[in-house]
Amino acid sequence: NRLLLLVVIPLFLTLGNALAQNPIIQNQFTADPTARVFKDRVYVYPSHDILPNQGKGKPDWFVMEDYHVFSSADLKEWTDHGEIVNQKSVPWADPEGYSMWAPDCVERNGKYYFYFPTKAQDTTYNGQGFSIGVAVADQPEGPFKPQAKPIANVKGIDPNVLIDKDGQAYLYWSQGHIYGAKLKDNMLELASEPKVLKDLPDKGLKEGPFVFERNGIYYMTYPHVENKTERLEYAVGNNPLGPFTFNGVIMDESPTGCWTNHQSILSFKNQWYLFYHHNDLSPNFDKNRSVRIDSLFFEQDGAIRKVTPTLR
Ligand code: FUB
């Protein structure tokens, strides 16, 4: 049963295109948004933060037990399609892990592949810690069926998939640094050894890779923390696996101290958008976050113009 929920009071902006009020989803906490265009609608696959200190997960930390997907035809009114994957429905996952972190979803040959990191209970595949799983569906809103095992040889968080123009798919993820590898056509197994992507800034934590291609340039975007909070940065290259050259900051650090940020970028109806998060609905606890959208623009030479966050 689909719950049609208007999660936005339409109060519009005139910044590039009209957008709904930020944060765009107000019926629950959402973070780490991966936005994709499927069938003329924008689908957002975010993490789902829940309240800490309620007997679930680690005290005062991220607590995430499932994923919802949201969609919109106009970026103003959003439909919550409900839960698509739960930690209890993933055969290899820790059913009490509360670590369903940043996901992604891509379409290939009419199937939808949802990639998610979580802590493994069955450590026979990749050892302890975070592995990356895949759930497959015939529609962008599911139902999604989780695979029996996580992707072999991948340890880490924040999966992201690029399907290149020649049809080759790539998986990116992070574990301190950003890793990448080719995926087999089945989208479920690696086709090459994981490698650390070269020539991204050396110092500080980099996570949340999101790669896209525009006019022959591959943009590797990522949150990077050197000081207190994460800044969204990007690097460019001629190949999906780099090497990449740092090219600038997409969004500065949070002025109010939200530790994480996490981005995806897409073009919809001739306008580019940045999807990201901030703790707007939970100003005193930065692990209960909410998804925002702002318009994004490119310079003539392909550089990304820095985005100033808007709340309204
Ligand atoms: O949401 C949990 C983690 O926080 C994500 O996996 C990171 O990218 C950061 O946003």
C-alpha cells in the first residue's frame, strides 16, 4: 500500500527554477540524498535518520534501520513511497545494526539496483564492519529484493554507481579514502580490483562519492572534512576511475556545525540541481538531518559555481 503524503508546503523560490521550501521532506529525518531521474520523475533515495537514545543503536549517534524512497514530478510535491529495505530483511546484515547509511539506486535494462552499506552480521563474506549490499526491483519504488550476500571484496560505506556512455558500470565507495572498481554487467559483482582513486586531496576524511559525466568531463564530488565539518568539493578527470584533479568547492562548511554533508547532482528539465542535507529540523542534534535542494550552475569552462544554501 502506497501512502501518498504531501511532505512539502509549497512555498516557492525563484532561484533558477522554482523549488519547494527547504528542507524538502518534513515528515521524517532524511540524509545523504541520491537523486535520480526515472520515467520523468525525480526519485530521492536518502538515508533515514531516527531519534537516538530510544533503545536502538549507539547513544548519541546515527540510528538508521531502513530506507524510504520519495518521488516528485516537479520538485515541489513529494510522494513518500514508504519503506523499501529494512535491516531485518537483508539476509547478511546485522538486524540490530542500525547502520543503514548512504545509499544509491541506478537503472539498467529495466531493473533498478539499490546499493546500500550496512554492518554485516554474517562476517564470512567481507569480515567485520560495513559491507555493501544490493536490492533489485522492477520499479524505482520497489518492491526491492535484497541479495543473499553483500558485494564481495568491498568494505566501506557510501556506494555510488556510474553507468558510463559505453555501458560499463563503476562502483565507488569510501573508507577514509575513495575507492572505485568496474562492475560486471550483472551489477552485483566487481569486474576489477578495488583501487584508491588518485590525486584527490590527501589529508582529511573523504566520503560520499558521487560521480557524473558532463560534456566529456567526469566529476568526482565528495564531502571532505579537514576542520570541523564537511565541505562539498569536486575533482575532474578524463576517465571514470581517474586520475582526478581537485577543481573547487561546491558548498562551504556548515556555519552552524552540522558535521556531515552529502551530495548528489542531476539535471532535470534543463536545470541542474544539488541535493544535500543539513540538520534544519533538529538544530541541537546534527545526526538527525534533512534533505535540501538548490539550483546548481556551471561556468563556461565546466567548473561548478559554488552553491549558497537556501532555506526558503
Ligand atoms: O549518514 C551516515 C553517514 O554520514 C554517511 O554514510 C556519510 O556520508 C555521512 O553523511
